[in-house]
Amino acid sequence: MEKAELVSELKRWCRGEGLDETHALMTIVPEDVEISEVEETLETIKPLGRVRVRGRNFSARLNRRMFLCESKETVKEECSS
């Protein structure tokens, strides 16, 4: 999946769950990763503050689980080349 597709997926998912996009992030992990592992790992990124999983889905295309997470602090989009 390309970055643009992932961003579109995140925006649709936020809208469906009623989450503010500025406090949302999507993480893609292997199928055996549990919610608690995702939350604990993301909370080690101090600028995010408290992080909670608000949705999960399986992507057959990526063969991975996708988690929609909500952070207490605003998520800033970083541009990558």
C-alpha cells in the first residue's frame, strides 16, 4: 500500500469511528500482536501522551493487523521523501 492509500484509509476510519484526525494514528503490525502491546509501545513515544486503540481490522492485502489509535496529544504529520 502506498502512503496516499494509507492516509485515505486513516481518514475514512476516523470518520467512521468519530475520531478527530489530529489525535489519530494507524499502526500496522503482525497478526499476533495484542492491543496491550500496541498501546504500551506507542505510549513510549512521549509526545503522543496516553494512547488507546479505538479500532482494529485485518488487511488481507498487507497480511497484517491494522489498529486505529487515539492519542491524548495532537499527532503531527511528518513528511518523508
